[in-house]
Amino acid sequence: MNSFRHLKTTSALLLGVSAFTVTAMASEPTVVPEQPAFPAQGKITYVPRDSILEYKALPEYHEPDWVTEKFVKAGKLPPVAERLPKEPLVFKTGNMPDGLGVYGDTMRHVIGGRPEGWNYSAGQTQGWGGIDIEMSECLTRTAPLYQVEAKDVEPLPNLAKSWEWSEDGHKLTMHLIEGAKWSDGVPFSSEDVMFYWDDNVVDPNVSPLNGATPETFGEGTTLKAIDANTVEWTFKDAFPRQYLYSMAYGTFCPGPAHILKTKHPKYAKGFTYDQYKNGFPPEYMNIPIMGAWVPVEYRPDDIIVMRRNPYYWKVDEAGNQLPYLNELHYKLSTWADRDVQAIAGSGDFSNLEQPENFVESLKRAAQDTAPARLAFGARLIGYNLYMNFSGNGWGEPDERGQAVRELNRNEDFRKAITMAVDRKKIGESLVKGPFTAIYPGGLSSGTSFYDRQSTVYYPFDLEGAKALLEKAGLKDTDGNGFVNYPADKLGGKDVEVVLLVTSDYNTDKNLAEGVVGQMEQLGIRVVLNSLDGKQRDAANYGGRWDWMVLRNGAELSSVVQNTPQLAATGPRTSWNHRVPEGGKLDLMPFEQELVDIVNKFIASSDNDERTDLMKQYQKVATTNVNSVGLTEYPGALVVNKRFSNIPVGAPIFMFNWAEDTIIRERVFVAADKQGDYELFPQQLPGKPGEKGPMN
């Protein structure tokens, strides 16, 4: 490891480096500093996973009185018992913070995204903010696992009510919930599962939302239907239980085959893949879903309204068909406005994830008259600067782009970049106080697999970073303040890097601008490519970028969710190292180490071994600068005080976002607190494609 012994001991002390590190000077790699205490964090009460739900038939079932009166008695709907599965999913009362709920009221969300349409399977965003989470039920479920001890963690059943392994561990038989129906009354079956797999995940012409690929479930994995209620997985490795997590949101959430097939080129003559993807625009109402609320109204740049699904297949222990809430609203505004409205009481729910809003939100929530409560969790929101490691043509880079990738693959260059990031200053530029923490990259400090002693940190050292650039062959030869390539490379031009970032979030933009400024001090010219979410995703997945600022996904915050994304375990699993069509991965030695570690983790069912493997992963990833960590901070759940059954300590993001973590279908408003917010009272979703709800 390189040492540049030019800083004084006092400099090291000012940086807060340990006494051990002082003797080695600030530029020596060291253990990451301990994070500042943050007393406002909520405490989680842990429970056994089998205390959350079960599947069983109940003696009787109930629904809102108006549904029975207006729809069942009028012959528009079968009785509720006939609309439910043979054995519905039953949420246990003991796991509900406030017990059994009552029907009524609305939850009002505010989001900054805009829906492209309703075809999740083909990659269309529904606008985020919890819409797609609500519409998309998946084979397994992981969000509530934040309250389950790590040693007991296995995904909860969902559309797949149970499963068993073959004796040799290469086959997994899954039993789907029997008798469940889509929101239009059409039975859910293995046909929906196989259509999602064969004609969306496996089909190279389709890219499902959240990036599911065949490799997400293991290289060489196959899936087949045994009968209408049973599917069988076959894996190359034995007992890869890790892939049960990939079967949760957002990578195995089947869409309605009976609707989607009508525009899929394989089944609909004359249709193109583009027509398939965009065949169900935002104006297409009442798209069949397995979730609790169906979209019934869309007003561009105004609102999306969702009404209760009369065929929803989950109940409470008293037999009350869920959800308790009749309606959901998604006001189409901005992400910053989401926080403002939730704090003010004109919105009901927000994931407070932009630290620029923390201080003002805390002041407002502390007032006795505040309509919302604020609950901070662990530091589970992190940001990384990723470098494109693909030297094999992914994204078809030009000569400049290819030269940057060669630099990205240079260890001295990567270390120079991470040493030039003043993380303390980066964090304080977002918010003052004990919120942000130094984050060198790798696993989130909030995951149970995090080990501080295995986390290698290169302290801020601008002069040392410049020396490393020179070692990598980069000098400022024209005196303009930016380093140049050698004369035989790009004619000795300035090194110029294009940084991809989303324009949807102020935090992302602020961090990217901070990187631009700090890299300028190092002598690296960085140009921002700020795109909206749809365009940014297209550039990201298409490989058309040099560097990108990216908020951490579930693989870094939970480890067990989306685990293959921790490394380039397949041609399309890694965020920053993929291959063009027909190409092969050109892994650097440390990347191969990470792949081997992750694959061993996936194959292991030994908790101690898995813990040790993640220590190894963390050390290799941070030592070799697999990514450049920028900052890490907690998020806060903002929820109107009138809502009940909100779990204590629920993180805004871990296995999934808080909209799923709090289990919205169980959330209710006590009768004496209910407001008059419903826009379509006593109405249900209409027929697919028809305008508005059924009155």
C-alpha cells in the first residue's frame, strides 16, 4: 500500500483518525472512523418470522358494508367468501401494533415521479413513491423482515405460500396460493408466473422494472410449471436459498398474463416489443393487479387515485378482507414537496430521505400541533460514486470513454479519486449536525452484516491523491489546472469524465456537484450528465456513462436482498460492470474475488460462515475501491398521526421502501379520526381499460 508521508500529525488528529493511524500519517489506509451518535433513532422490536402471517381458512369473512349492499346484493360481485382463496393469507393480530382495524379513509401520498404506464413487466415506471410496490405482489416478501433477527431471516411467503427443496438441493418446488384472483376476477395461476419468466425476464427484448434478468436467479437457472398452482425451479448450485430473496419485490412480481399477452409480440400478431412495453399507458385505467388498490383515475400532472381491490386475497384474523383503507392518492408534484406536505398535514406519508429537509422537518414535528410524527431509523441511506469497469464495449464507448474506463480499472487512479473526496465536507454540504457519517463504500453500516474493522478507509489527502495520479501517468502538462493523458494517449488531452446523475432528487444533484468541485481540486475535469429518472436508467442499463452517483440499493443495506448485484456474478448483475450482447466479462482480479465470495455466500446456509464471508467482501471491496463511498445518513418515516398499525422502528429503506415495510394493507384510521378525503366513495374498480371506477 502506498504511503505519502507529507501531512503532519496534527492534520491526522483534525481528521479524527485513530491514534494508531497518526503514526502512519493521514494518507495511510485505516479503519473507518466511528459514526457520531444519533439518539433520535427508533428501536426495533424483533419477533419470530412465523408470528407475522399464516395461510388458513376462517369460519367467516367480512368486507365493508357498502360493498355488500351496493355490489354483492346488486349481483355485480360474488360474495366475499367466493372472491377469496381457499386458504387466504391471514395477518396475525399479535404482530399488528394496534390490533384489528376498521374500514374507511384515504392515505394521501405526494410523489415527484410521473407514470410511464402500467406495464411493470416490460420496464415501465408507475411513477415510484409506492405505486408499483402496491400494485406488484411477488412470489415472496421481504420488507417486513427488518423486525426479524438475522439468524431467522428467510423471505416471507406471499404468492408462493410454501416451498420445499429436493434432496440434492438443485430443485425447488413452489406452491402458489390456490384460488386467488386478479382484481378483475380472473384466476391467478402458474400461467402468470411463467409468462413473467419466459416472456419478460428471459426474453432479451424485454427489461422488467427493477432490472430482473435470468442471472438474478442464478446462471443456468430454469423454471417450469407443474400444474396451475405449482412451479419448479432448477438451479445449478445446491440449496441456493439466497434466490428466495430475488423472488420478492422488485424482481419477481408477475403481471396479468391474460391482459399483457394481448400486446406481446409472441402472442399478438403484428405487435412490436415497443408497442408491448407502451401498450398500457397511464390513461389505461383498472389494470388488473394482485395488490390491494387498483388505479382508477389519472389526471396528468395532478393525481393518481387507487381504490380497494374487491378480490384482494389477504385478511385479518377476524376474517375482515383487507385493505382497511378504501382509497390511495398520489399527488403528482415534486419529491421535495412530498416532505413539505407530509409535515404540513396535507399529505399523509413520506420517506424523509433528502437531508436538506431534516432540520426544518424536525422543528415542525416537535410542535404540539404538528399533524405528523417523525421517526428516524438507522443510517441506511448511502450514496456511492460508481466507475464503469467494463473494458469490453458495453455501451459502445468512444475513444474518450474507453480511455476513462482504462483509468477506472487502474488501482492507483481509483485510490486517488477516493482520497480526494472530503466526505466530512460532502456530508455537511447536505445538512449540519450528527446526521451524515463518513462512508468509504461497501456494505451499509445499518446492515447486520456490517463489520467496521473490515472496512478500509482512505482518509482525505489531496496531495497524496495527486501523487497517485502522477504514478498512474497523469500530469498537468499544459498548465490549465487539469491533468492530461500521456502524449501518446488521446493526443495528451485533458482527462475529462462524464458523471451520470438523476435530476429527480436534489440530494443526488448536490452530491454530484460536490464531486465535480472536489475533483477539480484534484485536477480531474468532471462534466455532469443530469437526466430524469427514465433517461438516467436507460443510460445506466445501456452502459452509456463513465461515472455515476447512485443511491444504495437493497443489496448493500440488507445483503440478503438482490445479493447477486454485490458483484459481477453474471453478465448483467453488477451496477458498473456488464457486457454487450454476446460479450464476456473482463473481471479484474479483485472483482473475481468478490464474485467468488458472493457466490459462496449465496450457496451457504451457515450463519457464521455467511458473516465471515461478508467481512471478506467488505475488506476486498473497500481496499480495492470497488466504489467510492460519498456519505451515509438515516432516513425518517413521516406519517400523519391519525394512522394506526405503524410499526415502531420501521426503516424507510432496508429490504424495500417503507410503503411496503409498514404493510399498508394493515394500516387503518380509527373511526373517530377519519377524514372526508375519498374522491370516489363507495365505488370499486371498473373493467380493464374502461375509464374510472365502477359506481
